[in-house]
Amino acid sequence: MSKVRVMHYVNQFFAGIGGEAKADVPFGCFPGPVGPGKRLQELLGDSAEIVVTVYCGDDYFSKHLDETVAAILQTAREQNIQLLVAGPAFASGRYGFACAEVCHAVSSTLGLNCVTGLHLENPGVETYQQYKDRMVYAFPTTEEALGMGAALSTMARFVSRLTAEASIGTPAEEGYIPRGFRLDKVKSDNGAARAVRLLLDKIGGRTFVSEIPVENIEAIPVSPPIGDLRKACLALITTSGVIPPGNPDGFRGFQNVRWGKYSIEGLNSMLDANWDVLHGGYNTDAMKKNPNYGVPLDICREMEREGVFRKLYSHFYGTPGARGLLSVMHQLGNDMAFEMKSNGVEGALLVST
């Protein structure tokens, strides 16, 4: 019986190219296993063979996602790949995001099983759960690469089960991170009976597991009010996707991972300059005709002249918000807030679409 042909995706560091200084290295590939792939191959034994290792710099991937994914898919076709392993990425956000995107592309386009490893707080977990691919499996790892051995062992065992065409169970049975959807399963008793049994277990202090996990969203504290708005410097923030022509920051229409800061110094209206709009969540025609809908500079200048507030900050902040991941948007918001506070901004008007 021939071995299953495996592709392994790693970032520039684990490919042996270099660290952060090489984060802009473009897509490339090596024959056979490289770096952690060598140990992975040992663990896989005769069940599978890593025939090619593909890699990309973390920054380059986020800036050139479509181009990089296309190259990976082409390599997979040329090498007759039957299964993909990505990472493990541990808590590295950019690397984890890339692993999730590569797995999604290979699974959805080529119909292949994909296995990766991510720390539970890695932003890539949200991407993985948002795609809900039924042939992608992400296993929890430690935060740092000190857990490489355990992560590779877990992933290799599961890959071996996939290559043996074993029946794959639930996340609780197999250990992979839940993907956010439920599969039909025949039970001997109906939902009412199961619910009552769970309730009795809860009342009786016995261990029980809900069939529908409850997601807890972190509460966002309300900021204190501005003491005197007439003395405050305000900034504009938009998730409408208004950007300078040419998309200089490499924004994406969906699941963007970057933010930008653009000058409005000397402008009384957004119509006084040329702008473009990039957003995958709404029809942008009206916004392109009048970007004041997304960045209300015209009315804010009027309010500034009337003394409603002291000053409008010289730049506006923006990021496309379509299908934004909570963890990524949280980080972008923190970064914007830190930058604004360091420049004397005391309040912000967030404009949504």
C-alpha cells in the first residue's frame, strides 16, 4: 500500500530561513520534510510521507494572501498531495492565521483533509471556527514552541487515523478544537429527556456536559465621559473601508488584520480629495461617490467651527470591518487607542456602515 502524500506548511522561522527580519520572505518550497517536519515524519512512520514543505514569511502572507494561497494550491496539485499539515503555530498570531487560511483553501478547493495545531488564544482559532470546514482539524497546543514534541505527536496520531480512513469522532472524543457546528447523531432518548437529565445532574452537583456550549463574550468596559467636549480633540474612526487610492496598506475586503491612519489635514470634506473604498460586506457604490458617509468630515468641520469641540485630529483611522474576527478587532482597537492617546486625542467618533 502506497504512503499518503503529505504537504507541510511552515513559516519562515521553522523553514530555517530566519526570524522576524525575514518575515517578508515570499512563498517557497523544499522537497521532503524540513525543521519540525523531520520529527513529524518520524512520528508518521509508514502511514504517510511528507513529499514537500511549503513556507512563507508571516508578514508576506498577510500582505499577499491570495497570491500565496494560489501558489500553495498549485504546488499541491503538481505534487499530487493527499493531505495537508500546517504548523503547529502555537500562540503566534500571524502564523496561526496563515495556517488557518491555508487549511481552508486546501480543504475547500481540493477537498483534502487538513491538520494544524494552535494555542486556544491564537487568532487563527477564530478563523478556523468561522470557516467551519468539515475536513480541517486544529488541535490545541501550548503557548510556546516548548510544546513542539507533544503537539507533533498529537497531530501525527490523528493524521495516521485519517490515512487509515478511521471513523472520526466528536471534538470531545478526538481532542481537536470544536469548529462551531453540530452534526446529526441518533440518540436513544429525545431532547426533552436529555435536558431533564442534565438539569438533575446540575441540581445534584454531579458532573455534566451541555450539548450546546455557551460562548462567553468578554464585556467591554464603558469609557468615562469627556469632561468638557468644547476643550477636547476628537478623531474619526471608520470601519467602512474608505482608503487612499491604491490600497497602500494592503487591506482585505474580508477578515482584515491591519489598520491605517490617513491625513485629512486641510480638507473640509472627503470630496476634496480622491479616495477608494474596500469592503466585502456592503455595496460600496454610494460610499465611493461620497466618502463623507463613512468619514463624516464635512459635518465634523462644521461642528469644529461652531465650537462643539476644540479640534478635529489631523488624521482619521480606518479598517474594513467585514467578518472581522473578535480577537483581531480587539487588538486593532487597542493599537488605535494607544496611538491616539499618544497624540493627544481625547475622544473618538466611530462610524460604522
